[in-house]
Amino acid sequence: MFGKVWSACVHGIDAQLIEVEADISSGLPQVNLVGLPDSAVRESAERVRAAIRNCNYTFPMERVTINLAPADVRKEGSSFDLAIAIGLLVSSGQLEAKGFERTLLIGELALDGSLRPVPGILAMVHHAREKGLEKIVLPAANLHEALLVEGLKAYPLSHLNDIRQVSGDLINGINYSQHIINPAPGSISTASSEPDYADVNGQQHVKRAMVIAASGLHNIILVGPPGTGKTMLIRRLPGILPDMPDSEALEVTKIYSVAGKLNGRAELLRRRPFRSPHHTISGGGLIGGGAIPKPGEVSLAHRGVLFLDELPEFSRSVLEVLRQPLEDRSVTIGRARAVFTFPSHFVLAASMNPCPCGYYGAETPSHSCTCSPLKIGNYRSKISGPLLDRIDLHVEVPRMDYASLTSKEANLSSAAMKEQVEKAHAIQARRFHNTGIRFNGELSGSSLRRHCALKPESEDLLRLTFDALGLSVRSHDRILKIARTIADLSGSRDIETEHLAEAIQYRSLDKKQEG
């Protein structure tokens, strides 16, 4: 007796369909589970045995072989329980095979037969639709996540005892999902709770740098003494980034689904992620990892902002792992049996003090710097030159005077800044149409030379700056990309000298290193 059903597993943030084949033959009662299962999958045999018996079905007392195909792909997790149980019931004649044709089966079984939710449903359902499957049976707790993907008939299951009714509905073509009422849409944060730049007095040049960073998706670091508003300014950065289109929203939501962080949400994530890990985080926590690799903070920040507060407080080894995601916009994690790739296209926003005590160059009558040159050098050396090269904008945040702090003058709001950003994004969309590039921050090589050509007088200015500051080639390219974004914000087709001059001033840490 033989039966075959479909299930799926997740590799990285992508899914793969798995054929679950069940064969019952004469022999001593035993269950053989083959097809490169991990320990969680191997243990499913006992969960399935108990669930089938406790739901008044008959577990075959013969030789049972379960094959998970393709056999050369490592199978991980507990999402195969339901498919294995249904495969056994079909092969033993207790359920009709007809009802489960072109049907995806996902879910973890409890010993009493109830179904528990599993992570990664969105990725599995999306992949199943692309492969032509038409129906999905899944835990009821995962239903709203599955409904984010249109084109599949969804059948929620709370208990294995309900499978006969569901099987009949599958055969008759009854679509449960047509009768499901989605809860009110949610978002990462509502408009009323979103912090606004209108609440921040002064620091106009820092707000200008934030607009530039958001317009070209440039990395940015703010340097200044404590209490100048660095964290407050960065936390408002997501509010001026445009909402994500459907393709990006699905991509980001899949990452959160695989990481188990959707928390029952019933719609795609539209607001760009903002992640702010503590400085004690490990390298694995930052870029992802584990025996079964899961997305790290750089992937959870995909299409959004990764905020590293007090950058030198992070260990140097942790900061150095940022080089690959900043350059390649993806993270590759190798394990003995597989290599996993997670997307990590984010804006790095960081802050730091000028020295350990925080008051170097910003002394006041009540606060003066107590750090020796050696301590300051050691503090700044925690951030390597190659990492600083990958941060486009270096912005000094000075202490505000009392007049600026108490000014009644209306501040530029996040909505007004977002409007500027959206106009710059529209210009870039037209410029880079069908090129595979979307934002100025992604320019490199020949595309950088083509779209960031300088006039002779601007070329002279950049050459003098390059020689005077001893800039690296990467810093040179960052200046060009920033200048391109500044020109877009002004609506200029060409990069003018004033655009380049403004871009040069955003490399303040290069100047200090040289000095």
C-alpha cells in the first residue's frame, strides 16, 4: 500500500516542496523515516503514532517506510507531522487520496492530535503557489498568515479529528478561505505613534543629512557628545522612508515569518523595519546563524534601518562581520550540509561619542574631556577604516545653544521630509529603469562613472580633496554617490560644484583620521 502527499520546508527564507511518500508492507512493525531528516523530523514518527491512535484512527502495525523526497535535501523542523500522518492514513485506506491531490500539508502534531503552528508558512505557501499547487491544509493559528498569498484555497485545521470533514471539502472544492474575515490591517507602527522630526528643535544640518541618507539609501553615522539628540534623530529615520511596494513587503514579511516574528499579523509589513540591537549582541545574532541558521538582525532590517547605538561599544569582531552585508547586501552562512543565503539590503545608521567620556571637542563649564590621546585613539580604533569607508555620511552633531533649544519656529516635519525623499526616489527610478539598480547608494563600477560624471571644476575640487585627506578609493566613490543624491534632491540633472562640496563635508571622520 502506497500513498503520496505534498509538504514543504524552509531553507534560508526560501521554501522547497517535499514529497512525503508512505509505503506499508508486510514485515515486523517498525517505522523507517528516510530522506535526510534531522532529529526533529525523526521524532515526528512517535508524535504521529500517538496522534493517530488518540484520534481513533488505526496506526499500521506493519513495516512502514516514510520517504521525504528529494532525498539529498536536508529536512529540518516539525512541519512535516501533518503530511506524514495524512500520508499514512491515505496509504492505509482510511482517507481518500483524491482529496489531497495538489494540496500542501503543513503542521506540527501534538500527541492528542491537535495542530500547533509552525514558522515560515508565508514562504512555503508562496512557493507552493508558484509550483502550481491549489490548496493548503494548515494549523488554524497560521491561517491569516497563509491568506497573505492569494491564489490558494486554505483549509485551517485545529485537530486531526477534523481531517475527514476537510477531506470531503477538498474533494467537493469548498473553499474555507472565502468565508474568512481578515482582522483590521495592522502595520509596524501606526501613524499616530510614529515619532516626527517636527518634535526636534535645531540640528537642521543633521536633518538635511537624514534626508540625503533616505533619498539615496546611504549609510550614516552621527558623531557628537551625549544629549545632543543623536538617537532621537535616527529613530525618526524610518518615518521619512517611503512605504514598501508589494514585492518588498512580501520579501520582508517572509523573513519575519521564517524568524517566527509575525505574531499573528494578518497583512504584509508595509512600514520599513527598524532594528536596534544591544551592543552585547554576538556576531551570530547580528548576521544570523545557529545549527539551523535563522535570520539575524541585518536580515530583519532588510529594506529598512539597522541602528547601532554607541558604535564603539560593539566588539570589533562583531562590527567586522558587517562588511559582507554592507557590500553584497546579502549574508551567506555555510554549514556542513547546506549553504544558506539571507538578504540584508538595509540602511546602516550608527551613532558614537567623540571619545569615551563623550566631551572631546565639546567642553562646557560643567563638562570637560578627561580622556588622554591614547584612550581616544583606542576608542576610535574599535571602528576599522574599512568599516568607516562603507558608511557614506559622517555627520557631526554639536551641542545646541539655549536659543535653538527653545525656539518657537516651526520645524520641518517628517511628512515634508518624506515628500522630498519620494521625489528623489522617483528621479532614481526613471534613471535606473531596467538596470537592476534602484538607488544611488547601490552604484558601483561603470554605472557609478556613467551616472556621476563631474564637470572640470568639480573634478578639480575632488582631486584636491582626495590628495589633501588621503581618501581611499571607496571614500572617493561614496562622495560621488552622495553628490548624485544631493543633485537629485535639488532637481539637477548634473552634479554641480556645490553638490560635490556639500558631499565632501559629510566625510568628517576621514578628515579626523588624517589629522
